[in-house]
Amino acid sequence: MERLLARILARITRCGSLTVIFASGARTVFGDGSGDPLTVRFTSDSWQRQIVFDPELKFGEAYMEGGMVVEQGDIAQLLALLMSQVGLEVPSASAKLFLRLRFLFRRLAQFNPRSRSQKNVAHHYDLDGRLYSLFLDADRQYSCAYFEAPDQTLDDAQLAKKRHIAAKLLFDRPGLSALDIGCGWGGMGLYLAGHAGARVTGVTLSQEQLGVARCRAEERGLAGRADFRLQDYRDVPGPFDRIVSVGMFEHVGVGHYDEYFGKVAELLKDDGVALIHSIGRSEGPGITNPWIAKYIFPGGYIPALSEVLPSIEKAGLLVTDIEILRLHYAETLKAWRERFLAHREEVERLYDPRFVRMFEFYLASSEMAFRHQGMMIFQIQLAKREGVVPLTRGYIAQGEAALRNMENESRPGLRLAGE
């Protein structure tokens, strides 16, 4: 099995410098010698065999469980090396079989009725709240930031994301009703209530997120304009002037897209505007990585636009704008990973070293998927009739400028000590 793994690695690793120490103690160097040298050690033949048969699942498990140890470099560098190889192939016949089977049964894996949806959400979002405070921005935005400049900080880029979305939603007068589907810890909804003058209803299936969102609304004096609920979007009554959903669509499942957009159409007023912000894949339909599905986001799926647009058409909605954000999420994930690792010891105290390795692998593999494997963000703006959205996109920059002025006006002034 060691020889088979060595042949696979030789075929995959055409660039870079990767030294592998096999369980037998044998040491082999792969690649063309370019780049920073990396060294990996396998601790048992069992883990080597499992990776050969099912690399999509077992590679991450081996790192989590200590079956694969990165002795020079780190897991992010290793994943970058492997995932950036040109013409990367499925390494074995058994791996191809697993991929075919997973694609065949993907709708079953993504079957998300109400009860299962809540369980899936709790798996990831009801973790100890202190964990997310260690690596997210101050507003707890757990979705792709919008980097207006390469050197922009994570907090400023997350604020820019909220501003960009609010501008696209055309809050042209105060008092408009807005639904936030998958409101998280309330950041987007509170921004719309505080800066766009909206009356916001935010829904989540996470008890942990709901408690934080409600507390934040009270602290900011926005409880009268931002109502957060523990509720499935399918049970929300309408209608609304505006609908926004950021980072929730990935949890819907491909078999529920008609239901999702049908509900959006039902809840959106005739002169309303909706904005769906989601991770997408640029290379056509696929499957959820089995390691991610098992350990991070059960029931989740990243869609291709070709899977999404037919359901929008069936719902009778008009696509008024689509924007693709390419490397913004890679930079977001890099910032999260660096912050997470800076607090490694604190996370170990909350959980254990295995959890730290699991979460590190999740952040690193996600980042490299955006850098090297065609993952992106799409923002789809929707309406029910023509003429609701301006003819050109100049209104977005104008809206951002107006919101930026409001942000500056609402910031507390500097005070001297003792004042």
C-alpha cells in the first residue's frame, strides 16, 4: 500500500517540494523542488491505506486524528501545494467510485426538512459562542467579507460587505420592511435597522445565535426595529419590501431550491427587491466534500449557478443583477485562520487538540478551494417586475457613499479621560 500511495503522490505532485516519511520510515521527495519545502509523516500503514481508498474523506481525518503529521510547514501550505496542481486527477479507482456514489446520492444527503435543518444548523452554529469571538470580526460576520482594497482590515471589509449589500437592496426611504433569512448573530439586520432605517425581521435556527442577536438589539436600542426569531424561513408570514439572505443558501440543499425561491417570491412585495449572497462553484454541479459534510456542515451544498437559475425562473422572479466575488472569501478565510491559530491555546481549553486540528483543516481547505479550485461568491439581486431597479449600476456606489456618511455620523466621538 505504501508503494501505491507513493505512485499516486508522484503523479499528483508535479510542482513544489514535498517530502513524505512513510509509516515504514522510508523517506521520498516529490515535486520539482520549487517553493518552500514541506515534510509530512504518516504514523501508520492503516492511515496510508485509508487515504488511498478514500482521499476526499480520509485525508482530513488523518490530520485530525494525528495519522498524518505536518513536520515542516503547515496544513495550509500542504493543501495549497496539493490543490494547486495543474490537471489534478482523482488518485485511484476506489476514489472515483466513492465520488460517483456520492454524486448519485447527493440529494438524499441534502434532504433538509425543518427538523433536520435545525439539527444541521445546531451542529455548527451552536458551538461555544466564545469560539467565534476568537476569530471573527467584532460584528461576528460569518460570511465572505468585501475587500475594497488589498490592505483593508477584516473588520472594515466586513462593514464594506454590509454596506455593499444594503446599497443593492435600495433602501430609498425609511421604514421599509426587511426579512433577513439566516440572520446569524444579527449583524446584517442591525446594520439595516440602524443605517437604512428598515424594520427588520431576522430568522435563524440557532439558539446560540438568536440569544446573541436579541441582546445586541437591546444594547443598541434597536429592539423596536429589529425582531429576531427562532423560525424556519418556510414558516415566515409576509410580505416584505426587501429580503436578504447572506451565507444561508448553502444550507438549503439542491432538492429544495424550488421551495426556497418559491417562498422568496411569495414573501416579496410586487415592488420589492431581494439579494441572495451565497458561495458558488464555477465548474458546474458537484458534491459536498465528504469531510466537510461529516464534520462541519452536514446537509450543506455549494451550488453552481446553473442549478440555481432554473429555480429562480420557475418562481417567476427576475434576475436584475449578478455579481461574482472571486478571491474575497479566500482573503476572509485567511484572516479567520490566522486569528484562529493565534488563539490556539484558548480553543484547546474550550475543546481539545483534535478539535483545533479539525477547525484548522476546515479553514485552510476552504481557503485553498477559493484560491485554486473554482469556488466563488455570487450575489443575485431579484425583483418581481421590471423598473424596480435602476437601469445602470451607478446607484450602488451612490448608495454606498450615503451609507458611509451615515456610519461616520453615528460613530461616537473621541472623549478625553475623565470626561
